[in-house]
Amino acid sequence: MAVKLRLVRMGKKKQPTYRVVAAESRRARSGAFLEIVGTYQPRGLSAAEPETITLIDNEKVLRWLQQGAQPTERVAKLLKTSGALDMFEAAKAAKAAGVAQ
């Protein structure tokens, strides 16, 4: 079972909001998912606030990444912004350094 971290579209017409979810790669875009790990609003409430990343649970994301889940391109950018991807890379580097010693 290949797991991806990807976006599921929600919201009204022309006012999208997305959930960041862990889902099987073969499932439909808005189909069944395993776990919700965050939300994303590409359109802010005003022109001064262009986008909002709300509540990405870095611990859940790290757990899924350590189990081999692959983020899509857009989700990888969101995780980089939230800091989860950097935490995963640091943990992976620390684990590799610990194994090498």
C-alpha cells in the first residue's frame, strides 16, 4: 500500500479550502483517506492575506513520512513552510549519522 500526503478539496465554488491528508495513492482525490494532518486555504480572507496554512500537525506528518509516505509537490511546499519537512530531514540525517558510527 503506497501512501501519499496530498490535498483533498473542500469548500464552496470558487472558494476552495483543502485538507492535507494521508491517503492511499490509488484512491480518488476526494475519496477515502487514512488521516487528516492539516488544512490549507489558498485564498485568504482579504487581499492583504493571500494564503493561510492552518494547523499542520507536524508530529503526525513526521510519523507518516517515517513510515514512507510521499508528499505531492504542493504538500511538500506546505510542509517546508510549516517546518515539518526540515524536521524530517534532520531526523533522517541524525539517524544516518547514528548508524554510521
